[in-house]
Amino acid sequence: MTRKNTTRFGRETMRKSTLSAAFLATTMLAQPGFADEHLRIVEEPLELTVHFHWPRNQGYEEDYPVEQAAREMTGIHLKDATAGRNTPDHNEAMNLLLAQGDLPDIVGGNRIKDPVNQYGPEGAFLPLGDLIAEHAPNIQAVLDAKPELRDAMASWDGNIYYVPYLPDGEFGRAWFVRQDWLDALGLERPDNVEELYQVLVAFRDQDPNGNGQKDEVPIFLRHWEELIRFVTLWDGRSTGSDTYHDFYVDNGEVKHPYATEGYREGIKNIAKWYEEGLIDPEVFTRGTSAREYLLSENLGGITHDWFASTAGYNESLQEKVPGFDFAPMLPPESISGKRIEEHRRTPLKPDGWAISYANENPVETIKYFDFWFTEEGRRLSNFGVEGEHYELVDGEPVFTDAVLTADQPVNSQMWEIGAGIPRGYYMDYAYELQWTSDAAREGIELYEQNDLLIDQFLGVSLNEEEQAVYDRYWPSIQTYMLERQQAWILGTGDIEADWDEYMSQLDKRGLSDVLEVMNSAYERQYDS
Ligand code: CA
């Protein structure tokens, strides 16, 4: 990697002076933007280049209204320098960026945690701990309030190399049941795994949609991985984080859920339910249209999916399916009487931004990162521009009617203006609550009243040696696990008969070596 050359800096200096005149004119025109002088970081406008690759836009738009407002408030202008704008694959984009050598000032976007924690210790990115302590009081305050985040963000050398996107709110997915079907059959809401089974059988056999045909699909899922989540009903686990098939932590030890007894029992029973026609026969192939199709055709009975978007069907399907009532329900108790909701919003995303070794203005940059954690910056990153996308009502931001009543969902409107994008920022759950239906809000309250959440595995940063072990064994172990899992559920294998051979295959393929490096990394990272 090479340092920036002076030619480039000469050119930038010229551009800066041209910009400052235009900038001053805008600032003076824009009351009350002018009043936000306390957020100004630099006297003269400063341009910083940014790599910003993310799923919905492989780059950073300089004309985002949110970027324009941030410029006015801070004096710092981000200039897009994203590598791999023509590939949707963030890994490929990151590889292109690293291969080009001359890194932009800021590297940000989707899933940057692993690469910055891998290349930070090699010198590609600046360690941020001291910079934050000295110049970023708002980020520091969040880290002080949530010390577990610092552990989870850190690289194997103990330094932190990125400022993350921090989600807000706790619950994400929930169990939903057709309350109108239960009512039609005179059934109670199922509260444990046995009652759930009885309800599913009734949905299959007793024509709750009333069309005279045995066409109901008792369990359906938009993401087939959610079917594996059902192992929690038999005290198994499907993942430890908001990534499917992930490791989990059990009493301080990193384990893999697909090598445990609860999983074996769970898959055995899911296979039985599948064979009995209680689960969508097309669960592995139907894809993300499953929810829309099976609800609007009045065919689907029970699912596990996001609160807000799933409850939203109660409004949109009222005309097409009269009496439609898809109600959030508590997770049924497991065979041992445990009631858990395995899915939750992660408190820490692997998204955000980092400062590259080539950045000549690290102090200004960390102050800029801190801006997004101030009251004004946090509002800007969640709600867009005051007066345009939201108004302050009694000191609280409230979306304008135009935003709330548009055909497009609020989150995708925000992405288009540069709000809610994976920069380092702190989500404000109030942003989502404003467009969450009453049915979903009631469901969230129901979940909050019960102690359903379990601890999350927030990942480990592997050193070079550990990474080599992981890379050598893990991909083929996971492929094998998923292959067997699907075969057992579809009935082309018998988990009871195959289990010993399965466990010995995992051993032969290096699972114990992988668990060993995961645990050594985990102890280093979280035992401080
Ligand atoms: Ca029917």
C-alpha cells in the first residue's frame, strides 16, 4: 500500500477554497441550520473520501439530503470513492479495495468488521480507542454505558478499528397464529409444544378457511432457516446470533448448536411434523414470497417472522380475507417448560466505518464519526432532515404525513435520502415505532412482559493462526451439517439411525479443532 501523493493534495486544496465560498453562502441562507454552529468541526470545508459498499446502493451519494445537511452542520464533505460499484458482493468489493492499495480516508458500509479487524493490526486501519477517548465524547458515552460492545467490536490485538452501526430495540421476530382460524374451530391459543401440535393437526384436518378443501398449510415460513428455529421447542438451538447456523455460548463455552442432543430431538420431531403434512411441503423452495402468497390466499396458519411487517397484513388483507386476524403469540413452552424467543435484534452490527492508514485528518474524522452520535446527528441519521422528512413535536422527531402515507415503506424512503444506511450510527427505535401497527405494538408489549430473550453470541476476532484453522475446516463442516439437516427433515435419512455416524464425521472433519480456536478467541476477547 502506498501513501497518497502530493499532486492529489494540491488538487484537493484548490477544490476546498472554491467550495468554501459556496458553502458560506448556503450556510447563511439556511436558517436555522446556521444555529447549529456548535456542531461545526472545521472552519474551512474538508473533503474526506469514502468507500461505502452496502446492499441497496454500492456507493455513497453526495446529493443525499442527509449528506447535504451533515455538510452544513459539520463542514465535512464525504466524497464517494467506493471500490466495486458494479458488484453487489461486499466481499468482492472489499477485496478490490484492498488490492488497489491506496485506501480512501474512510472505509465503511456492510460487514466491514471482519476485514478491518483482520487488516487493522497489519496497519491498514487506525486503532480508534485513544482517538475516541480524546475527541469523541458521544461515542465514548455509549461504550461506557455498554462495555460489552467494546469487547465484541475489538480485534484480536485488543484494539477497536471501527465505529459500528448500533441497532435499537430488542425484539425482531415473533410467533404468529391465525386467531380467526382458532376462533372458527373453537380452539385456544397453543401455549406449549403439545398444544401447538394439536392446533396444527386441527388446521390441517378441520378446514378453518371454510372452503371445503383440505388446502391449509399449518406452518409456513418465508425463510426456511426459520423452520430449524423450531428445534427450540425440544430445547435445541438453531443459532446463537442474528446470523443463521451460527455458534452459540452455553455457560461460557462456545458450541455449535448442530452438534447437540436438543438439536437431535428437535430435528427428529420436525421431520415427523413434515411427514404428517403440518409443515409447508415447499418450505425449502417456496422462498420469500411464501408469506404474501399463503396469507393472501387464506392458506397459511402459523409462522415465525418480523413483528412489524407481519402484523401489517392485518390491514392490507382485510378486504381480500374478511375477518383476517394474524395475531402475535408467545413462543410455546418447550418440552421441558422453557419459553424462549431465540431471535432478537443484535445490539451490534458488523457494519459501520473505519479510518484508513492514509487518512491525513484522523482527529477531524473521529469528530465527524462522533457527530452522528450527537442528538442532532442521531436524529439526522434516523429521521432525515428536519422540516423535510420530520418535524419536532414537543422535542421529539415525528415523521411528516408525506413520509408516513407514501406507498413506499418508511425504511426504504430513508435509505434513498441517506438515512438509516450502514454508517457508524445509533439507531433510534422511535423511528420504527411510528410506522408499526397497533397489532404489532401489542405483540411487542406481550413479549416484553415475559422473560423471553437469551444472550447473544456477538462473534470473535480470530488471529492469523486461528483463522487458518477455521478456514481449513469450517466451510466443509457447515456444508455437511446443512446437507444432513435437509435430508433428515425431508425424510431421506433417519436422524436417530444416522446420529453416531454424523457425530463421528463432524469429528473427522475437524469440528473439535474449530471449536478449540473459537473458544481460545472467545476467552481472549470476553474474559478481560
Ligand atoms: Ca380449506
